[in-house]
Amino acid sequence: MCVRPSGEDSILVLLRGWVVAVRGDSNCSRWQHLERAEVRLSGKKNIFLLDLLQIIKQESDSTHKKAMDNISNRLEGFTILFGVAEIFGALAVILVTVWLGYYHNGFAWRSAPAVEFNWHPVLMTIGMVFLYGNSIMVYRAFPNHSKRSLKLTHAIIHAVAFLLAIIALQAVFDSHNLAPTKIPNLYSLHSWIGLSAIILFACQLLAGLVTFLYPGLKQTFRAAYMPVHVYFGILGFVCAVASSIMGILEKSIFRKEYSSFDSETWLANFLGVVLLIFGSLVVYLVTESRYKRQPRPEDEILLTGNLE
């Protein structure tokens, strides 16, 4: 619902409409305030202001068209790279599922601890790599959506990714603790970096929920925390991708046939390369300034406010 002028004189109504139109408010029709102003001014027979209103409309239309052209040019390269990233991300999920499902006896739960382990790489790849990467790209992938909807989408994807990561951790701990001969936990560099990524991810999720979805915090505090949130979000994603690649290597070198370049070796190595490409594309897309989502008039409103 748009803000309705109340007790404003014609000049203020006109200027209000001018600001809204130039800024390109998507949730309020960009002409709504101008048309309302025109109606009020018509009732007062103010020819000068009506002429001025028409000039503002023309200028606003020109400004809006230029802005849309700039957005279109800016997103042209992004759309291609984003599509390529999605292909590699989906390919990584498919490859890790085929790898564990075909070469390592499929999937089970506690009835077969050695096979239960197979859930760990699959769920981590889906949650901490594919979903995580898409979550941090969502603001740039859908720049015309409202900030509120993007915040909620970002938070929901993060929450699902975290849930999958918890299940994946349960699977790997079960495979170690329930094995006939118990396997030590958290002894490898892969496990250290992987667990650090999950802890950092959990802290980011909690801090993000409190800072950006709690309506009582001041905008100045959110703005001050935003660079920290972005930095550690990217750092956590990089750690997750690095840990995944190390996990593939760790799983592979346990096999005596790894050095023989058999089909599983090729698949595992290719999976690592695909993860690296996906991670590199995601980091580039979320750090390239050309692809940054441009601020919108309603962005300062979080979950409630005058503009919806």
C-alpha cells in the first residue's frame, strides 16, 4: 500500500511525486503520486504547476528509461555467468550423488554405518555448497524484487542448508562411532576446515536473523554490520568449497586404485574441478561491483512500514 498524502499542499505533493518517480519505486506505481498530484492541482486550476508536472513526467520517464537500460546492460554479463554457475552447481550435485551411489554402495542410515557415510558428501554438497552459493547470489540474481522478499528468501535457503549440514554431520559421526572398529573423529584438516565453515555459517545465520530480520534495530546499526556480514559470508562459502574438495581427495586416497586412473578417480577429480569452478564463479558474481543490486526506495523498510 502506498503512502497517501495527508495535509500536504500542492507543491509538496508535486515534489513527493517527483522524488518517487525519479527513484523508480516498484511497489508504488511510479506514476501514482504524480497522477494524484495532477488531480489535486487540476481542482485548483493551477496552470503553471500543471505544466511543471508534465515536464517532470517527461524527465522522469527519460530518467527511468535510462536507468532500465543501464540495468539491462549491467545484467547482461551477469545472466550468462549466473547460468553457467548454476550448471556447474547442479553438475556437482549430480556427480557426487553418482559417485557415492554407484561406486560406494548407495545410501543407508545407521543399519550400515559405512554406507551411511555416503550421505555426508551428498548433503554437504547440496547444502553448504550449492544452496549456500545460491543464497548469497540471490540479491544479485533478482535485483528487481523487494529487499524484504530477498531477505526472507536468503534466510530460508540458509536455514535449509544448515539443516542439511547438521544431518550430514550426524551421518559422518555415526559412520565413525558405529563402525566395528571405531574411527577417530575430527583428526583431518578437511574436518577442521569443514567444521569451522559450519560454525561460521551458524553464527552468520543467527547474526543475520537478529540484525536484518528483527524490525526493532536501527538502520544505522544494520548498515554498519553489513560489510562484516558480507565478508564472513563469503569466507564461510570459500571454506565450505575448500573443505569439500579436500574431502574428495581424502576419500579418494584411501583407495589403492586411486593412482591407477580408474573411472572413479576420473569422476572424483572432475567433481573437484567442478566444485572449484562453481565456487570461483559465485565469489566473482557476489564481489563484482557492476552486478551489485541498486538500492530501492523501500529498502529501508524491513518487514513493516509505509511502503509494502
